Amino acid sequence: MDMQTSFLDRLFESGLLIDTGVDGLYGRSGQFEDVITAFERLIDTFGGADGAEAMRFPPGMNRALFEKSGYMKSFPQLAGTVHSFCGSELDHMSLLECMEVGDDWTKGQQATDIVLTPAACYPLYPTVAKRGNLPKTGGLFDLQSYCFRHEPSKDPARQQLFRMREYVCMGTEQHVTDFRQKWMDRGLEMMKQVGLDVTIDVANDPFFGRAGKMMVNNQRDQNLKFELLIPITSVAKPTACMSFNYHQDSFGLKWGLNLEDGSVAHTACVGFGLERIALALFHHHGLDVKEWPASIRKTLWG
């Protein structure tokens, strides 16, 4: 925890991150954003020729679609819902009285039709399903969104609102697993070009509860998830900065994603944690971009 707090303090002092008073909720400086923009250009250099269809969704999604996704079965502890005041004038007076005396004014709030997006790809599957069958060649999509996960922490690499860049592939099992392997190879090469030492290891999602333990074992046993790990605040517990996920036909079945011949589509995705990658670069190369090695600067800014 000391290493995490110490790095966070240095990020605040340098102005790269801006303290809001809530753990995991930070403003970012222009320089921090420049690094993310430059790294996204590098992603485009590696993936741009693949011909992915770009889509950009807001950081909120349709609550009914979120419910259908099954996210609450697996990760209820991470979800964020949007609530609003829907009361009468009398209710409003009561709310103001609660605020005045320091009572809980939120208890009268009601859930809206919006939940905070938990991963950039969640709005994609129902969107593509509405179009009808995928072509014989499947589909490839480029996404980027702010995402929310409720896990307040002093670790600057574990933020509650953060950006995720994703490529999602839909097609046959062979097609999507080849896509995942291609991006695992590309991930290693990208990080080498920006001077970061990384490892790739089998991983699991943070499934909730006793049933979740079985899902963790199943995910690991079948090698469904790999993560690219970079030491940021701990060498013993490096941070996942990219993930490579094979969903089998689970999303295809859930959303009715079918190929041209009517068979259920398999899906896979590669995700980039943009803030985490920027933090890894600042941690390894220093907090002043002008002092970074010339080769790294050339890779990112030309």
C-alpha cells in the first residue's frame, strides 16, 4: 500500500493526476492526456489495417440491456447505477431538510434507465445483433469508452472511472481465437517498442461469491482469459494493462449473434487499459515526458 500511496502522491504533486477527494476518481493533466492520445495512435498503427468498424458509445448504457447481459450475476460488487430525484415538491422539501441536517438525502432517489458502462464492449453485442446475421467473414469492431467499476483504492492503477480501448472480433471459433493470438503477439511487440517489460499470464475475472469460485476455476482451466502484466506499484503483483478474452459462444447465444449460415457466432476481445498503460510509462520512464528516452518519444510522437 505504501508504494501505491507514494506513487499516487507523486502523481498529484507533479500535476499529472488531479485529486478530487474520492479514491479512484481523478482529473488528468494535458500531459497525461497527450500520452494516452499517443499510445492510441500506436494501437491504430498495429490494428488500423485490419479494417475494424469504429463505434463510440457514451459511458452509460441501457439498463434493460445491462440486466440481460448477466453482469449482476457475476460482478454485483462492481456495478454502478444512475439514480435521480423523481419526487414531488413535498419530497423535494424533505430532501433539502435531510441535506441541511446531514441525513442521507439519497434514500428517495430512484433508478433511471441508465447504468454506468462496465466494459466498452457491453453496448456492442445488442447493437450488432439488431442488424441480423453477420457476414460469412464475421465482424471486427473498434471501441473506446469510459467505464465504471466500484472498487475505490489508493492504487492509482485501480481507478473507478477509466478508459478502455477494445477490438472485438465475431466469427467462427478458429477465426476469433486466431484474432486473440495475433493481438497477444502484437501486445508484446507494442510494449517492447515503448520500453516496458511485460509478461502474459492466464487470468480470471473477479467473479462474486461462492458460485464465482467455480467460474474462476472454469475460466482459468480453459485458458479463456490472458492478461499482459506490467509492474506499476508492485513487482510481486504486476498490473493487468491489456486483456485477451475468448468468450466461446456465450455472447452469441445470449444476444442472438449468428453467422451467415445461421451458426452461433463466437466472440473474442482485446482490451487496453489506457490509464494503466500511461501510468506504466510514467512509472518506468519518469514523470516528465521531456526526459523520456529518445527512442520511446520517437515511437509515440514521431
